[in-house]
Amino acid sequence: MKKLILSATVAFTVLTTSNIYAQQGFGTNTPDRSSAVEIVSGKRGLLIPRLDIPNLDQGTPVINPANALMVYNIGSKTPAGFYYWDANFKHEGGSKGRWVRFVSSNSGSSVTVSAGDNVTVTPKPDVNGHDIDYNVNVKAGTAPNQVLVTKEVTVEGKTTYVSEWVNPEVFLKDVVAGTNGVKTEVITDDKGNTKTVVKLGGDLTEKTILNTGAGKELAITGLDTLTKGNVAGHNIVVMGADGILKNVSAKDLMEDAIDKGAIDGKALTSKGNSIQIEGAAADTALLKNVNIEVKGGEKAGQVLVTKEVKDGEGKVTYVTEWVDASALGNTVKSGQGITVKDDNTVNLGGKIKNDGTTPGAIIDLTDNNGVKAGDIAIKGLDNVAKPVTDNNIVIADKEGVLKQTSAKNLIEDAVDKGGLVAKTLTTDGKIVIGDTQSSELKNAVLVDTKLSIKEGSITSTEILDGTIANVDLGSGAVSADKMTSNTTDNGTSSPAGEGQIPVADGIGGVTYKEISGETLKGKELKSKSIVVTGGAKALLDETSIEIKGGTTAGQVLVTKEVKDAEGTVTGTTTEWVDASALGNTVKSGQGITVKSDNTVNLGGEITEPTKLDLTGNGSLAIIGLDAPADKNTVLENVKIGADGKLYAVNKSESTGSITITKEGDINIAGDTNYSINQEEVVIEVTLGATDTNLKLPTPSGVEGQTISVKIANTNENHNGYLNIVQENDTVSNRLAYGAMPFQGWIIKSNGTKWIVVGRN
């Protein structure tokens, strides 16, 4: 037996042999120059790491312990005490290292190792005789795979326990029983060997929780795969809010989610009717109610246009943009019978050119079925004074083409060329016709007509001039004086208006009417790019007018002055030009400068609140900033407030200094020298007779802020401790505490809590 006695001086010598590359002082700011670490305290000791060493010949639980590493063994399996690691000790097998316990004069006098049941002890003194290595072995059993168990026996009426080698099935039979989804079974092979196996299976007998997480996920492999058409009749496994697994059919799961509100479809709408939404499912198509519209322009009258955009590689894409209608320039061109002025005014009038034999303009007054659906009217025509025969009338040929002719030619041609079937005018003999004194004149009237005089044989000599008017002739009679008397209604004596023309009424009579689209069966004037008002029967032929485009994409239609040879402006005209030829059409705005060459640059005066919206996938970056030429230049930090505004914070405002000399509860957030905008806060605390409880500010909103806390006391003439506490925690759940002079902590916020990232 040997006694191992070391003084306390040796213990501290071992402590200071570890490699430390900078001097460190605890309780002092001036550690001795000869020490790597100096601890100064008059009422506190050194508490080194406490481990549980299961085997003194192995480094476990320390991984690769350094030579002279010192720990305290709590001794659940080996003797408790202070130990150091002797890395140079050699074992018989060639391995090195063992734990050596410090023993003082009052640690015990001897160590005795004796053999017992199932244990053998072989002492082996080393060559120097200083140590004895006791080789302790457990006696082997009598058969392979036997286990050493403790059995209860009665000796002389007293219960005691002994160890015994038994076969494993005997041991497991008494101590292992399947329960809660696990079962045991004793299996004997064909050679008579028995073993106890533990299997997964059986009933769960209690509430069972499997804790999973990163690196310890639960998976079941090898499950059968159901193909489409074979899923019906099978259930799926779902987890409740308490984590308990249950099974349910896929049909019940989906129907319950929809019917009981778990899935509540919302409507897709367009209240402004600017976007057409079709389909009955639109009422429940989304997870939230959504209304979509075409966003309007900046002011009334703007139009949405398509613009061509090219990227750096010249690839063309098209975007839409609201622009003033005036910015489009002259977007309409003159067409058949239509004249477009420079100010985009569209007027009826202009040249009409036939396309071969097809009329250049056709106005169709019928619907798609050929039924007359409209009329053409022209109001405000001048009335023609006598003689009317000096003017022509407008007629339409069989194709609907309008032409002009004199009234005389119209009537004579209708009679002479057979277009008008004339009838014979006869009399009763009392009335003579013309100079021939005949009672019959062929091809003289529109219908067969016979003139007669009532009995009494009234002669013309007996009829005063002017006593027989057109009205006396009846509605079916047409006479030369009627054709020149301008009566508006057949059979009346009302004078026709100036400019009216005779129009057949379809029953053999003639009525004078104003020339109008309806009278002439006018055709429609249409356009896709020009607004046409009242053009349903405006022309003789149906006509469409459009604005002719420029020569290249992106050109705009502009108004240009027309000058004569002397440079005098004689009028204006329109012309398609490249947009770049317009000159500077954009003016500088908030933070934007527009140069004379139309280059728009970031930079300029901001005179009103200006916001950059980076929501969605937007981002803002500034690269290539210059460093100050003078390294002593005082710079300011730019910070973003909760309102999104940028604020300049100088260096003095970025750091804070707080001195605390009182005891009790101290709230840092309430100190006038603290600000959430400070990057670093330095706090010096002088402790007194009772504790100082330093409550940290809320970590939210101060991500990255660092608080350095230092105990300013230079000695231990105080009894109070410094307790550092999270915002909503109690002192008993403090983040850190201490009372040593010069002791310090570095604490940093991650946005949700404060973390100690350094301490002294």
C-alpha cells in the first residue's frame, strides 16, 4: 500500500501549467507578471470543472485531455476528489495516460484492494516502488454469453445479495417484459440455443410520445404504394393539435375542411368592371377576397398605350403606360369622304376614290338581313329660289351611287327611255289637249287619266284664272304647274322649302323633301381609331377611316409649322417623328435631374416627402462608394426609422455611456443616456451593500446592439451582487450575475432576446 500526498501548492502549480497566451486577471486589473491567470478574492474560491470519471485509466468524459489537465471527479463510480491527467503513464498494452488524484495528509491513510466472489486482484508494483498497479478482473462465467447478475439469498436468516453468472434468457425472463407496444419472446434454434428477442408490436398501454426533431426524424419505409383507382376504402393518417395520430378517409378530410370552414373560398371580383371575370367558381376561387382592376392613369383623359422596350441585348418587350391623349399626336388620318385636321378634328368632307368599280364610300341603311334599318338626313340645306331648274338634283343609281342631274333630264329620261311607263291622257271631248285640240294624248301621264267636265259644259272661257288649284286636281294627278309650284305634300298647296327636291311617294305622287341620309339611303362612316358620332348614314358608300402609322416603331405624331420661302409661318401640318426628336419633354422632379439631352439622372433637390417602395421582390443597393480621403473625417451613420425615413446619426449618438451607483432595480431603457439607435452601450456599475438588478431593454427593434457591463469596484468591500435580467424575466431567472471587482460581460441582442457573447 502507498500513500500519495501532495501539497496545495502542487495543485495550483498544475493549474498554471496550461497554455494561456494572454494574462488574465479575476478580481484585479493588474495580474502578476509571472502568472498567466491571477485570481484575487478575500472571500471566494476557485471552482473548477466537476466531472464524473467512470474509468481512471481512460480520458473519458474528456476528449484527448492535455497533460496536467485538472478536474474534480464527483465520484459516482470512482473515488471523488481533485485529479490531474498524467499523459506519460504507460499501461501494459502500450496505451498512455491515467487520472491521478491529489491526496493530502487528511485525505486518508491507505488504499486496500481485496479479491472477492467473481473478482481477482493482482498487485503489480512499478520499477520505482512508488506505485502499485492493482489489476482487478471479473471471473469468467461457465458458458458463452452468460451475464453477471445480482441475486437475493438468505444466509443464517438474513437477506443478502450475491453475484452469479447465468444464461441471458434466465436474466431477461425475470427483468425484461414487453409492454406498451413492445413484446419479448424466447426463441430456441435447431441446435438448442435459446435467446430472448425484443420485438415492436402489441398494444399500447399508456400515452406514448415520440420526440422528434432535426437529426432525429421518424420515418417508415417499405410501405405499399396505392395506385390511382385503388385509393378508395383506405384511410390517411392525420395529427391533431395534441400530436395524437388518428386515421380518416380522404373524402371525409376534404369535405370537413370545406364544409366546416377550414377552407373558406373567397371571391375574385372586379367592381369597376374593367376586367371581365367568368365562371361560377369565381365566387370561391381564392383564399381571400380579391378585387382586381386596371389601375387608372394620373389624371382624367389619359389613354393606355403599348410601348416597345429594349434590354441591354436589344431584346424587345412591350409594356403599357398611361399617357395624355395629346401626347399621342395625330392618330387619325383622312379617308374616303373624311378630312382630319391637324388638331385631330374629324370632319365630313374630302375626296372619295373608287377601288376599281367598287364605290369608294358606301353608306348601308340596312341591317344584316337586308331590311332597312336607318335613314340619312341632312339638315340646314339652303332653299333654292326660283328658277329651280337652274339647280340639279341628286339621285342614286341601281348600285346606290349618288349622281346629279337636272330635274328636266330626270323626268324626260324616265319617260323617253322607258324607265317610267307613261299612260294616256284622255278627255270627254269637252276639254282639248294642247294645240292639237285632241281629246287624247299618249304617254302623257303616270296613270291612265280621263278629264271631263260636269254637265253644264263649262268652258275654259268661263273659268277665271287662278280659280283651279292643284288641290282641286286630286292626289293622283301630276301637272306641270305642280312640278313647279313647290308643294310639299302631294295634293296640297303648301309651298315647298328652299332646296327641297321632289321624291316619289310610292303611290304615284311626288313629295318635296330635304336632302338627307335617310332620303338618299346613306351608308355608315366607321373607324376603329377615330370616334365617329352620327355617322350611321353619313356617306353614300360605307367607309372606314384610320390614322396611318409612321415608318418605325415608337414614332409619335407631332404638329409642325409650315413656312414659306421667306420663313413666314403659313400654317401647320402633322408629321411622324422619332420620340427623341421631340427634345426635352420631361422635367426634373423629386430627386431626379433631367439634362438637356433628355437623360434622366438620379440626383437633385427633394422638397416634399418621397418614398421608395421595395415591397415584393424589390431591393435597393449602392455600390462603389468612395472612402474619405482624410481618414480623420468624422462620418455619420444612416439609419432607417420605423416610418421608413432615413436618419443621419453621428458617432457620438451611436454609442452610450451609463454609470450606475445605486442598488435595487435599474431599468436601462429608462436611462436618459440610453437610445435604441446606439450600436454600443457601455455601463459601469459600482456595487454596494445590497444587490443591483440591471434590467435589459426590450431586444426587439435593437438587433445587433451591444451592451458592455463592467463592475467598477476595485475591492470586495461590498456584499451586493450584480444581477443582469432579461426584460420580462425575474431576478431568479437572471441572464448573468457576479460580484468580483473588474468583472464584465458583453451582451448582444438578436432581436428576440439578449445573449451573453463574452465575459471576464
